[in-house]
Amino acid sequence: MKAPAVQIEGLSKHFATGPAVVDLGFAAQRGEILGLVGPDGAGKTTTLRILAGVLPADSGAAWVAGHDVVHDPEAVKSHIGYMPQQYGLYEDLTVDENIRFYADLFEITSAVRKQRSGELLAACGMMPFRRRLAGQLSGGMKRKLGLICALIHSPEILLLDEPTTGVDPVSRRELWGILYSLVFQGVTVLISTAYFDEAERCHRLLLLHRGGALFCGTPTELKSKLPGGVLSMASAEPERLRAALADADGVLSAMAMGDALHIVVDNPQRRTPELRARLEGAGLTFGDIAPMGATVEDVFAYMVSTQPGDRGR
């Protein structure tokens, strides 16, 4: 059996403001997309920065492409493509000039650069824009250019820190199409995201909360961890309903989702009439109460609510 593309054990990092990563351990297999999922402050960016060799760990071990990134961070840099949240594009350079700059950093020959950049530009739909200044590109096109620059040296492992934040839905879909094609070629992708709908696209998920791991596995495996089921309740005031149901029997967690409330309960069939009666008795207005399939966000909210210090949130 081949060694994992990325493996970390007992990884920790503290800042003056407090712990960012706490005794973290996981492995990413070759040719998969592993999603680091969680809200701001969960430890996603810090973890990726350590794996990229740009931030030292306080303790623990991490291997990337077989190299010990904690003790020899420079050894991993030719094996990875790293795209931080604020990727360093030069806005006064054209698309082609930005690509050439990053190719030169990795000492890519002119012939290889031309072939590789042509392939990547075509895959990203950027061929018509290669002479446009980077500063004149849309947000989605800047992200795609950043991805091209991160891939110009054909890395084995791609580390992406929230690459779709602020990107329009069409560009988000295109970026994910590119990632799937890379995985088909054997590239390992670690991608952090605060978008729970994107988490469904990953092969496996690492749920992070306060710097630690709540879960690591497939989306299907994650959903199987949810006890009972989920009810959806339409309402113009879901937060008022959530407060009214906070201490109701059988309610494990509740979360406002737009104009609806998602309620994790121990027994949907039994609890539906009980919840309806409770809300009607409180004089609250609501629509249909219907069972629904659990989402990654539902399970994450439930898991967080069971953590010490988070109950009742």
C-alpha cells in the first residue's frame, strides 16, 4: 500500500491570541480531494500554511510527498502548489507574464512552460485573455490565473485556501471541474472552505472546530453519524422558532437556514406533532414541517453543539 500523500500527527500551533491548531492528525491519500471544512478560526489556513512550509509548527509531525515538512520545509516546495487566500498575482503584469514569473521561480524551461501554460490556459478557458493585465480580470478569472500559476510546475499535491471565496457561481463550478480533472491525473488536492455545499463535492472531509478535528471521512460516512433525522420548518422568523425549541424534548440541535429552520431530532415522526403543538401554543407563525435529508452543515452544527462549551449555541 502506497504511503499517504499528506500525513500529520499531533500537529499544534499557538499564537498570542490562543491555539490555532491543537493535536491535529489526519492523512490525505494520493489522487483524492480532501476538504478542510469549518468556520473562520477553525484552523484551516494555519494547517495549510504549515503543510506548505511557510509557517513552522510548535509540535507534532507532518509529511508531504514523503518529506518531513516540520524539519525540512524547503524540501516540499517543489512537490506542492500552494494557493493562499490572497494569491500573489502582479496586477500590472499580463496573464502570460504572471505565468512566466512563477515558471521562472521553479526553473521551468521555456519549452516546458509554453506547453504547460497552453494546456492550463485552455483547461481554464483563459486563452483569449493571456495578454490582459491581471488587474483587469474578474474575481473568478483571477482565481483561475492563480490556480494556473500554482500548477505551472506540475505539483503532486495542491493546497488551496478557500479558492472560491467571493467567486460567482459559474466560476466556482468551473474551478471544481478543473480540480476533478487534476485528481483524474493523480494530483492530491487539499482544499479549505467555509461553504458547506462545496464540502459535498470532496471525496473526504476533515471537519475542524477550534483547531481540532471533529471528523474525517466521506460525506456519506459523516451523515451516518447524525442520530435521528432532520426536520425543515418554513418560517419568516426562524431564529424566534429556534429559541422557542431550544429546550424541547428530542431536539438535538437547530439552525436557521434562510427562510427555514433545520431541526435535528431523535425521532422525526414522533417529534413533528409535539413541535407543532409547542409552537402553536407559543403563538408563533410557521409553515410546513417536513423531513429532509441531512446536509453536511446539519451534521456539523449538531457535532459542534455537543462539544463542551458549545452547548446551547
